Amino acid sequence: MTYVLKIVFVLMCTSVVHTTGAQENMARLRGGSYMPLYGTDSMEVTIADFLLDVYPVSNKAYRSFVKERPEWRKSKVKRLFADGRYLVDWESDLSYGNELPAKAPVTNVSWFAAKKYCECQGKRLPTIDEWEYAAMADENTADARKNGTYNQKILDWYEAPRSLGKEVGTNLKNYWGIYDLHGLVWEWTLDFNSVLISGESRKDVDKDSNLFCGSAALGASDLMNYAAFMRYAFRGSMRANYAIKNLGFRCAKDAPKI
Amino acid sequence: MKKIGHAILLLLLTVNISSCDTKKTDKLATMAYRCPMKCEGDKTFDQPGNCAICKMELIPVDTKIPETDGISDLSIYNLPSVWTTQNNTEIELKQLKGDVIVMVMIYTSCRAACPRLVADMRGIEAQIPQAQKDDVKLVLVSIDPETDTPERLKEFALENEMESDQWILLRGSEGDTREFAAVLAVNYKKISPMDFSHSNIISVFDQKGELAHQQEGLGVNNKDTVSKILELAR
């Protein structure tokens, strides 16, 4: 009798963990307004409070996902949703092999795959604005973009030969308690395809290029944050089924009202 | 009491099962259950129950027969999204299967490039001989689903002489629109409540829904686009 009750109790606990699990390892960010990098068309964006994964999604976590969702295994995935580089370094459908650390961020995943992974956790990908908002913090301040050492550190990483194979959580923990926004891998965002920049931006001398309608096409006028400019340019060159070696992701969620 | 314990146990288990991260049992199940509305695509569950999203009762499906419908890997008809037309009817993209599709993403309140893009679409339509018209559909997808209601799309179609059955104007959810744009490699961004910046791309899909040709830019020579359409619609 007590035995049964005990089981029920244990199950209830796991069930509670199960339902609140979505918030486990997520940090809450206080919303605010900031000026993102949109070239000449700069305007303040306002971010509502949101939750963001503390770490990028690891190989191990991603394996649990493909175990449950066979259509996202590398032998099954549709080319529309992920190109031939999808999980290319994984040994097989359900094994990332011995070369890749379990706790290293999963890379070679497409936008579709990343998006689906987050949806299955009851989460979503962060928007560009949210990601950049979280990433402008250093250890001590929420907005460190004017801080020279902050920019230099990020640029040093962009120049470093490779940071692949490193485990999540090994880089700086920022003001919000979030790790690895810089220094490990680049990350997918929900609206990565809202960056308007053509593949050959160096050729676009003509600002009124016919390739885009409207004025938000990214101009290189404000290079205060050169690192951010590189991120926007990178996003602008992505396609949703690309699976790239240095591109991973983490999930976000609207913050519950307190 | 013991019975109640069991009941709670069962309840907890079903709660766990109905969430997205379903734990598949090792049993080789021959029967599976799927939402009739396919809220989660072709995802199946090994227990009957209700869909977590639309709450409809799951229907049994035979897992032995994969539901491919002969849709190829690269086909846009793999997208499960549901769209609303200018006639306020709901369609899935794969209902367009079998026709050559010429597709563009616009928004009806656009004053800059969209009228030219629309003109380009009409220019393409004008070059399709009558005999082949039935095999070609011209589709405009709104990037501003908030403003572009079916009524608005209908008005836009009338204003722009897109009244024949060949023209289909679609709006979907914000998420599905973003996803669809991602498939077409169309980038767009809302820059004010009324305005968007977006790539000017006209895409041609073959009868299977695979991308056959894209034309980028405004007022470009559409010779290649038209010849691709005619080649496919043969």
C-alpha cells in the first residue's frame, strides 16, 4: 500500500520535472530596448522578457531528439529540410561516435531541424533581436558593446582557427547567466532570413539594388560593432536547409508572467 | 485505494505520453495513431488519445505503409502548412501538386517593388499560350498575413486583374510564412507597421513541387523563366 503510494509520489515528481523541464537550464532575461545593428535604418527594438537556454544544444541532447523523431535522423531527413552536410560527422543515425564529445554543441544542423527540436521541447528559436540582446552582455553588464575589450574578445574568437569539439559551458558566463554565446559556435535564429544582404555584398555599390524592396537592406555604415556586422552578414548568407560545421543553436521561450 | 493508485499511475503515464517527447516503447507496434488534422505532421503515437494541439481524437494509421504520397525529398509539398486563399478556402500546398507553379512573395500594401513584381508575374502569364494555361498556376504569398486578410487579397486580385482560376493568393500564419520564405530563400523584414523589406524573387516549381528556376530582381528579362515554364508545362 505505502509502496504504491511511494511509486505514485515518485512518478508525480518525475512528471513535475517533466513539465517544468522546459525551464530547466534556462535563464530569464529582463526585456528592454536597444539599438540593434541595422545599418542606416537603425531604430530601437523593444524586447519582452524571455527565457533562453543557458547552453547551446549538445550532441547528446540532440541524439535524444532523433531517437524520438526518426524523420530527423540523418538517413531519413528530407533534403528540403537539411542538405547533405546534416550531421555529417555523426557515425550513424543514433550515434555521434567517439570523435565528437557528448557535451559539445551539436552542429551541422539545419534551421528546420533546430526549429523542430525547440518546438518539441515546448520552446522556439530565439529571434535575432533576442539573441543579439542576450549576446551584448559581458560578465558584468547587460550592454557591453561600447566596451573595447568585449568587442576585441569576440573578434579574437572569430579569428581563432577553431573552437570545435569544445564542450558547452567552457566559455564566459555572461550577465544573464548564459554561456557560450560567443566563443563556441554560431547559432541559428528564428528569423535569420530577415537579414537583407545579398550574397555578394561587396558588389552592391548601388544601395537601391533591385534585389530588395525597401530600405532595410543592411549597409555597412555603422561599424561600431563589427562583430555583430559579421553575424548579420553570416545570417544573411544562410539558407534554411544548410547544415554547417560551426553553426549550432539554442532554444528560447516567452517568459511566463510573474 | 490500490485501484486509485493505479488510476493515478495510468493518468500520469498518459500525460507523459501525450507530450511531444513521446517515449516510444520497444514493442513492435503495428498500429499507430495520428492526429486527423496532422497538427504535428506525420507524427504518430502508439496509444489512442487526443491531439495535444487541436484536441481532436487521434485516428489509427497503419505504420507499415509510409505516407509518402510519392512526394520527393526536395518537394515543397513536404511542408504541412495550411493556407487561406483569396476566396477564403483553406488549402494545403500539396493540393497544387501536378501543376507548374510560379510563385512570388509580396504584401498588398506595398508601394515600392511589389507592383513591379506583380507586373512581372502578369508579364509571365501573358506569355503562356492558352493551351498550356490550365497546367500553370500563378501564386502570390503574402508576407504580411496580419494585414492581408482573404478579403484584402480578393480586392487585390480584382484590382490587378487576377480573376481567373490560374491566380491563387495565399496567406498563412506568421510562422508558416517565415518557414515558407526560408524554403524559397526569400528574406523579409518588417520595417514599420505598414512596410516590409523583402527579396524580389519569382520561383518556378515543377509538377512535383521541386524548385526548377528562380529569377531574382525587378524588371529582369523573363525569357528564361518563361521558357522554363513552357518546357515544364508541356
